[in-house]
Amino acid sequence: MAIAGLHQDIPTDTTHPHHHRREASRNCALSPPDLHGTNNMTFKYSVTLPIIGSHKIQRFTTWAREHAPGLEFSLPPQTPIKTETMTVRLKSLEDRQMVLQKLAAARL
């Protein structure tokens, strides 16, 4: 009987937006700043880049520092080695066009 009573106290409503901590940190407008000191919600545009091999995030960050200083972007926390693309989140369409133009002349 004690076990049956324990199960009755468990809330069954899972519609709360912060049901899981991981979901809350991804979707909450007040999520902690990313590596570039800005909130993820400000990056409304994206570009998916062809990039093969390991250390994709590090290679893109280095490229951006050298070829597009001042560009604000958000990267995924990690990318599997097997993937051949990576999505970069950007603040504006102008940033997206600039990245595509500069990447046309360079390789990651």
C-alpha cells in the first residue's frame, strides 16, 4: 500500500516548458550566454556549410577570426566526425551572405 500511495503523488502533467533541465536550457529565452557572450535567441538565421573531418567547430572559429573579424555567430556544442555539414547560426541575412561569399574563395 505504501508504494501505491507513493505513485499517486507523482505529477502527471508534463506540459510545463521546463520539464527537463536540458530542454529548459535550449528553449528558454533566459538561457545562459553562449561562448560568444550573446543569447542564442538572437541568432535567427542559419547557413549549413559543407565541412568534412574532425575539429569542425575549431576550424570554423579560426577561419571566422581571420576572414570575418567581428562576425557574431553561434555554433552547435559538438559535431560528429562522420557528418559532412555543420549549421552556423547568424544574426542577419547580410552576415549569411558575407559568410557564403568569403567561403567561396576559401576552404575549411
